[in-house]
Amino acid sequence: MEELEQGLLMQPWAWLQLAENSLLAKAYITKQGYALLISDLQEVWHEQVDASVVSQRAKELNKRLTAPPEAFLCHLDDLLRPLLKDIICPGKATFSCDRVAEALILRVRSELSGLPFYWNFHCILASPSLVSQHLICPLMGMSLALQCQVRELATLLRMKDLEIQDYQESGATLSRDRLKTEPFEEKSFLEQFMVEIEREEERERETSMRKGHIEWLPPA
């Protein structure tokens, strides 16, 4: 199962389009099992199962189908992979989801070997450590790296201003006025930078709203 955990950690988040709904998701599927994370930006759900669980669930949902668990896992990978890459595969499968208590069930309907194939991903609320590992830590790492790059850029621009000032004091002049720049003001730059971040966050929220939210079914 360690391979599934490490494999899932390396996967990027992607929008999972479900008719009028959309979720963030990441998945890692091998011949030994699969790991799946789903989020609606408010909560995070997780499922990780091995081949034995896949075999048992496949028998319960598909009584007319007989195949090794590796075949079912390969089929699930073929269905999920294009969906997470936003590639449209008309008629290949339909996905839907609903929430039962604190669980999220992602239902799949497709065909395998000419017969109907059904699958339910039973996702439970992810543990705080899993959320931290897959969401908080990567986001904090990106934020710190961005802050470091901003500081390096500010230092470079201040050095460029000093270099230009030295040229001017030695009598150098610009041959074209359009190349003239104002001295770099770090405080103003950082304030504008934060304004742009807030605007981008607002655009992301609006995009998420346009993509739709899950209309949860009441708990059973």
C-alpha cells in the first residue's frame, strides 16, 4: 500500500467534471489497487483499497462479469485518466456522486467486454494528516518559494537602479526616452502584488461557482 500512497502524492490535482458539478481530484491506480482523493474545496475525501477489495466489490456490483482484479483496475484507470485530463470521451462512461452521512460515493457506469460495468468509489473524510500532506504542505511550499522569488526580484531591481544611477552620475544619457524607468519602490510593488493575488483568488472562486457545486443528497 506504500506504493499507492507515494504514487498518489506525486499526482497533480485536476478538475473532475461531473455533469453540472465539478470537484478537485487526484488518483493513482496500479494492478495492486488504487488511491483516490476528492475535494469540493470545503472537505476532502479519500479511498485506498487493494486488489482483494476491488475483486469483492466488482463481484457484488457486476454479477455477470468475471475477470481478475487487474482487469477492473486497468478499466478504471482508462476511465479516470482522460477525465482528470479534461479529455472528453463521448459515451464511454458516466460519473455521478452523492454524499451519504460523511462519505462521498462516486458512481461509475460504463461497459467492459460488451457488458455493463458498474463501480462505486466509497470515499471517507480524509484524515488531517492526509489533508496536510496533499494540500497544506504543497501550498505552503509554493507560497514560501514564491516569497523567496519576490525577494530576489526586489533585490535585483534595487541593484539595477543603483547601476543606472551610477551611469547617470558618470554622465551617461538615454538615447531613447521610452527606455526611461522610475526607481523601483519595493513597498508599492508588494502592495500591488497582494492586490493581484486577491484578484486572482476572486477569479478562482467565481470560476468554481460557474463550474457548479455538488447538490448533496440528504443523509440516509
